[in-house]
Amino acid sequence: MLNDNKENFLLIDLGTLLNEKLLGFNLYILHDNNFVLYRGAEVNFTEKHRQNIIAKKLNLYIEKKEKEKYIGYLKQNLKNIVDDKNINNKEKSKYYYQASRTVLAQLFSESEEVSNTKASAEILSDTAITILTASDFEMKNILENLQFEYTTFTHSLNVALIATIFAQSLGMKNEKLQSITTGALLHDIGKKEIDPKILFKPGKLEPEEWELVKTHPVIGYNIVKTFNYDDKTIYNIVLYHHEKINGKGYPEGIKDIPIEAQVAALCDIFDALTSQRCYKNALGSFPAFKIMFNEMGDALNRDLLAEFIKLFKDYGN
């Protein structure tokens, strides 16, 4: 039994653990306000354990000092599940979303090394492409798992998944599709350098605060440049996802916007409108489309927007 301060532990999501896998880190539960070892690092996690946790409504924790081991476990699982024939696409999609949110949270943290950021993005991108282009993939497999409570990492994951599906529907494939997924995952990476108090301010930003937020595409572009990607698609998404075809976007105010940046921009706007934020309630899909089509008409490519809306005709609300 441990009596350590709660600050030494991290709450984790049961959905990020796979059955019949060695964890490589210790799992704890809270009992009488004490952290108690539930499963050791060298013990397989099983379906029996999962059902016991669910039945008893237990929360799971790891020690903060083992966070890197936990992230490494998630990354390895993401690599492995794509070839696991015992897991169907629906379950792969669910696990991918839950595990990727945790990996992205680390990716967007101030402490994350640049080299780790690139490696993590590549794992998430590779796995997403494999799952989303599989013969048994259905769009509902992803849409049913999306969470719309706004954080930078959840937003980036949502945008990447929707952008990948949208780009594929437009006929993009192979390296182009892969780069769109990676670019969308990283499109807001520059926000890691912006004060969270500004990003999540519950109210209208002051002019100087808004100007600071508007620097995130350039900051992100400078971060991603250090990754030395060969394909300009990734750079274009990070730098131009807030540009508008009427020239009133930022950071450069261009009108001739690369198609990949327009794809990411539509997904970015859609997720922002349909996500719960501290200063607004979430909209349903079709109210969001109405705003995009009627109120942003001269800022967005209407033909592309019409194709985007078609994706959701069977799943919106």
C-alpha cells in the first residue's frame, strides 16, 4: 500500500489497455485514499481484469515516473494492432482513438522532445492510414468514437481523422494521403508555445491576445521545418490552415491556397463548431454546416465544402 501524494500519480483510460499484454508498468487503484498496486509490470492484463474494473467502477492510475513506459506501451500497441487479425476494424478504430489522444497529449506538452514529436506523429499517421483505408473500414467506426470536448490534442486528432477520410473521398492516396494525415495531426503544433490561459480563455480575447494566437501557424511551421519532411503538403497544412480564399485569413492573407490546406481548414472549422468549449456550446453537424455555408461563403471553397458535407449525410444530426 502506498501513501504517496496524489500528485505522483496519473489517471489513465481503461480503453488504452489491451488484453493479454504485458504492461511494462505498474497499475494502481485508490482504496481508502491510498494507492494500492492492482497489477504489476510483469503480469498480463486480461479481460477478467477489465470486467472487474468495470464492475467495481474503479479508476486506474500509474506513477508519473512511469509515464514514458506507458506512452511507449501505447505506441507499440498502435504499431501492432494494424496486423492483428483477431481485432476487427471497429475495435481497432476505437483503440486507435483512445490511445492516440494520450500520445498526442504528450506530443503537445511543453516537455516533449522535438525528435519524439516527429516519431510519434509518424506512428499515429501510419496507423491511421492503415485503419482508415482497410477494406472493412466504415466511417461510423471513427465517428462513433470522436470526442468533442475541446483540447488541442483531441481537436488535432479529430481534424486528422476527418481530413484523411475527406481527402480519400476526393481521390487522394498513397504519399499524398499520408502527408495530409501527418499535416493535420500537426496543424496546431504551434499552439504548444502559446499560453494556455489565452488559448482557453472563457470570453473574448483582447486584441493583443488574438494577435498572439494568430502566430501559431508560423510557430508550427518553424517547428515542423526541423523535421525535414520531403513533401510540402505537411508544411502547407501547418502554415496555411487559417487562410481564406477571400484573402482575409492569416498569417499571409493569400487567396491561392493549396488544396491540402483547404481540406484541413474545413475539418478544422467543423470540429471547432461541433466541439464544446469554455465559451460556447457544441453545435450538431448540420447547424455547423449551415454556418459554414451561409456565413462563411466567400471565405471557403463552396464546391469543396459541398463535397465535405456529403461525407456526413448519413451520420449528422
